[in-house]
Amino acid sequence: FQRKAKKYSRFIASFPFVRAVSVSGSLSKGTMDKNGDIDYFIITEPGRLWVARTMLVLFKKIFLLNSKKYFCVNYFIDTERLTIPDRNLFVATEIAFLQPMVNKEMYAEFIRSNHWVSLFYPNRELVSRMEIDELPSGFLKRSIEKMLSKKTGEWLDEKCLRITLKRWKKKFPHLSDLDFDIDFRSKKNVSKHHPQGFQRKVAVEMEKRKEMIFDQCGILVPAMRW
């Protein structure tokens, strides 16, 4: 899986407006089984996040027959909004265990922007920069970025955001505004696509375990924003 992740990370980084790629999810924590997917955390150029995302999703749908086994592009942010606002154990775990694949400088800046993670993982060591690839920038990538650098690109990015958000709202009408924001946060500078609601499932399971510890051992686990 690691070889596949490295190969696809470099491929993702070759797309227009992609500035950094990391692996997240179960693979980054060493718990991925044969039925799992490789999840990617992607940082893009400001104002072109939704263009980059749409290109990657279209590639997956057309050339990978919508298989997300090795190509689950489910979290995007841009270089101007590197700080993740959700400061809780779940998000801290995802950040602390990220496996940066492409662009060591951007990875380092992202970690600095989320220094609060050290409150949850004070002894977690960063990945060695020697293990991170440089950002590829081929002729096609540069050409498309130049072509979409002005108003055409701005219009296209906004269009991609509106179309995607409308489709998700229609597909998941049962979610409250809060749950939708957790699973499908869709703004100019961020895109989350977590249809399984894993973060919410983890929070519920943690509360159950806290109650079980109290019932069986009489130990009250301090409240924490999971």
C-alpha cells in the first residue's frame, strides 16, 4: 500500500493547482486492512481548490471507474487557510499521523499552523523531511495554471463549488447543518467529503466507552471535546 500511496501522491501532485499531498486515514496510522482505501489530504493554490478537486474527481470517475481504493481524495484546504479550526482529539490524531508525500516545506508550514496538536500529542515526532518528495511541475500543469490564472479560473472555481455543494445537499438531506459541516464542509478554502460520518461515529463510541469505564470501574473520565 505504501508504494501505491507514494506513486499516486506524486500523480496527484502533478495536477494543476495542487501544492502538497499527504496520506491520512488508516494507512497513515498503520491500521489499513486489505479492504481499506488510501486517503489523501491535499493542499491547493488559493482560489483554485475546487478546480483542482473537480479535475481529480473526474479522473477517478473516468479513468479509475470511480474506484477509490488507491485514490480517495477526500480533504482539501488551500495555502492561505492552513489552520484547521476543529480543535479536538479526532482531528489532532489525523494531523499528528499525516504522512507527507510531496512538498516538505508546505508540510512543515502546515504543522506550524496547527501547533495546537501538541496539546494532544506532545511527544509526537515529525516525519523526516528527507522522506518527502519535491513538488513536480510539468509543462501541462504550468500551462493549465496559466490559462486559468485570471477571471476564467475564478468563475470556474466558483461554479465547481456551487455544483458540488448542491449535489451533496440533495444527496444527504437528512443531515443537520452541524453534521453536514463536519462531514461535507464546503467553502472556498476547504472541501471535506466524509460520507461515512466517521468522525461522528468515533465521538459516539468514545462516549460509550467513557460510560462503560464509569459503570464497571467507577472511574470518571474527564470531559473532552472529541
